[in-house]
Amino acid sequence: MTPGREQTRGDRCDPRDRAPMPLDIAPVAHLTTDVRGRIQYADRASRTLLTSGRGCLRGRSLSAFLRPGMRDAFESRLRELRSHPRRELGCLGVHVETRSGRALSLAASSDHGRGPKGPTLLWMLRDDSELRDLRAELRSASVERLLAEEQVRARLSQDLHDDLGQLLALVTLKLAKLGDQLGSPFQEPVEEIADIVETIVRRATSLTFQLHPPMLESEGIVPAAEWLARELQRSYHLEVKLETSGDLVEGVDAVTRVMLFRSLRELLLNVAKHADASRAHARLTREGERIELRVHDDGRGARETSARSGFGLQSLGERCSALGGAFCVEQGDDGGTRATMILPVSSKSRLVSHETGAGPPQR
């Protein structure tokens, strides 16, 4: 056999595909492609993982080794790179499937080299199975925590309704009876006290619904969101416009409903308290197995609003990510702040989302 040339079954590879290189001794598998995804060089680890060491990779398309359902996204990112050569690819959230069935994450170097025929991309293959297992455990814990918190809220809401509500109703009856007994000289102060009690009743009712709106479980996210918009408009004099699109009931599980409602409440309260805004536009849209929540206001802008309420938004983003979603806050095109959240509609969708990577919300 000629030195520098390796014989394979029914195939002779180009020496450039087999020549020893420093990458051959790296702890992860590496390969390079052109900007169209055609493999130019593959180290020994890559050849072993993708062909069991028996095939030639040079000239083949890297997308052919991706898991089904990920190839379109991969090709789309390469087209973006061809249009914007300085753009970084980073971690794509896609996986290469080896001959043994293992899934390896595919990441691109942030620096693009330049070969004799144009830009060269350096790719790394990593076994992230342990990381994916940890993410699955985190996702499960996040779901359990969210449901446990909702159960506590439901109990508190019921206690407020049953105990405090009944006591306040009794106080109202006693005041009316006292006013009749005392007569006209005391009628005005008794009515003032009754008005205060009525205000307490309204606020207690509002708190009961905000803790656990009954219609969220029985009717879905849309009636609960509509009630929330009316309540915040009444309480904070914030004009809230709510739009919905797509089927937001069928297949949407309890975790997603709760997360959407809590997120909408947090974002609208954030607008009312910190954004110095007079109007907010909220939109719920379902596309396939994902639901997008978008809240846009006419207030101060993303930087100042986020600084005032940073911990709440940060916590929201962490929870969303743990449930297989994506969350971002940015400056609106016409000023104000735009917050976007994307969530899977169910536990099955959450599993797929974590395997493929949700990616940042697209404008």
C-alpha cells in the first residue's frame, strides 16, 4: 500500500482525507467543510464515529449525517452564513447520528478559516448524552415544581374564597343592619365603612383569581388571559389589547397553560409597574407544536425596564428554558419593550424541543 494512502472496501480516499493532522489527537472529533456543508477534512475520530472507519467522508454532505428533522434548519443556517460571512454559527442545537445510533451535538467554531476554494468551517462533534440526561432531570424537576406551586396557589385561592369571602360578606350584612338600627345620624359613616369593605371584597376576589383562575383549568388559557387583561386594565389603568391565533386548547397540557398564564401576568405587571407605559399589546399564537407569547408596550424601552425588574425576567427565562422553550426581551421597532416567549404545547413536545434545541425566538 502506498504510504499516505489508505485502502478501504471498494474505495480509495484522497490522501488529504487521511493524512495525519494535529486534530487527529484532539479529545473531540473534528471535521471541516466548505460553506455549503461539503466535508473537506475529517479526523480519525470523525471517520470512526460516522463510518466505523471504513468509509471516505471527503466530498460528502455533512447534513446527510444529521438526525431527521434537523437538516432543514442546518441548511438554513448555512444559507445565512453564505449571505452574511461574518455571522457566527456557534451551537446549532442539532445532532449528528453515528452508525451505532448515538447522537452527538454539532457545534461550529466562531472563527472561519479560508482555504484555496473559499471559507472553511471547523466543526466539532461532542457526546452530550450526560448533559442531555441532566437537562431531562431539570425539565422533570421544573414541571413538578410548577405543578406543586400551582397546587399551593389553588389551595390559597380556595381558602381566600371560602373563609375571607364569607367573613367579608357577613361584615357587609352586619353593617347594613347596623346602619338601619342607628338611623340617619350614623348612616353616612356606616356607608363609608361599607364602601371600604366592598373594595376589600373586590381586591380579595381579584387576588383569588390571580392566584388560581378557575377558568384556566376548565376553559383554557384564552378566557384566563382575557380576564387578566381586563383586571390589570382596571387596577393599573393600563390599556391592554389581547390577540389570539390558532388552536390554544387542543393538546395544550396543564404545565404549558400555567406557564403561559404566569408569564403573561408577570410581563403585564412588569409593564404596569416599571415601563411607564400607557398601552400594552399581548399576542398568543400557536404554530404546530409550539405556542408563542409576545408582549409589546409603548414604555421606556428594554434596557431601562429590564434593569428595574431584572430578577423577575431572569427567573422567567430560566423556567422557560427548563421547560424546553425560549425567551428574550428586546427593544421594540417603534420604541418600548418587546418580550417573546416560545413554549412547547405538551410534555411530548417539550422532549422533542430539548433534543432539537428551541433556539432563540425569531422576530
